[in-house]
Amino acid sequence: MADYSAHLEDFRAAGAQLVAISVNDAARAEPVRQELGIKFPLLCDTSRAVVKKYGLLNSGEKGGIAFPASFVIDRDRVVRFRALEQVASRVTVDQLLELVRELGRGAEPKTKPRNSGVFPGLMFLRATMNAMRHGVRSPNK
Amino acid sequence: MDERQIPSVGDEAPEFSLADSTGVARRLDDLVAGGMCVVVFYRGHW
């Protein structure tokens, strides 16, 4: 979270808001937000409704918590990128920021139909992440 | 986790409205209105 906070202005400059969601209530989330100096909203999904809606409920733990995941959502509310930690597609803040910058440069949401764009930055990121994901599976192992 | 339920690239992200830790209601539709929103789900329960 602190990593994200450090890059908040960069995300904003690239045209993206930033929010984080957990099942924590305000009494738990707010002190952490203040302690870490986080300047973006920490959303409190205490009912787990949103976590469930996004298919991310880890019901095996502590009454249900969220599986870590990141989404980039555009102004038409279309998912442009997602990373799920459970399936080894972790994404760093720097990678996310670069992606958002690319989307911001290329995006013309008013005129472009959905899903039409192939963004060089996204392709690069995908290739990089595939290499990261599959590259570790050496045939020698 | 049922991966099929998780919105994929190209899917419409489910709308939500949640209070943040300071009590302010945040709607996804408002968050994306300026361009994009990065939504990070984290485990919580520090």
C-alpha cells in the first residue's frame, strides 16, 4: 500500500484514480492509512459483497478475506488489465503505472469501440509477464 | 477462488459503492469518470 501511495501523483498524472479494497472496517483501516500516510481511499467491504461480486472471496480465512488482485478499469467501466496473485501474475506498482501511462496515451474512449485497441505497452507487459511466469519453468528442473 | 467469476480484460467491471475508512462513499462510476481507476484488492486484517 505504501508503494502505491508513493506513486499516487504519478497515477493521477497518467489519468488514473487509485483505490484499495479490503474487508477491514474503518476502525481497522483508518489507523493503518494514517500510520502509512496513504493518501488514496481505503474502501471497507465489511459485508464482502464487492469481494464476492469480483469472485475474490477467500472464504477459508478469518471469516472471508480478499484474494489479492489488481484491476485497471477505464471510464466505460471496462477492465483493461487484471493481475491475480493466486495465479502467479503478480504485478509491481511500476508495471501498473507504466500500463496506465500507455493506456492514457492511447485511450480515446469517446470514439473507440470497446476492446478494439491493441496497446504496445500492454503487449509488452503481457510478454514480460508471460516470460516471468513461464521463464521460471526451466526444463532442467 | 473461482477464476471464471473474476472480471477479465474486456469485461465490464461490476459497479460498486463502498464507504472508505473516513466514511466517504466511493462509487466506481465516479472513480473512473476522470479516465481510469486502479482498483487493488488486498487481504486486510493486518
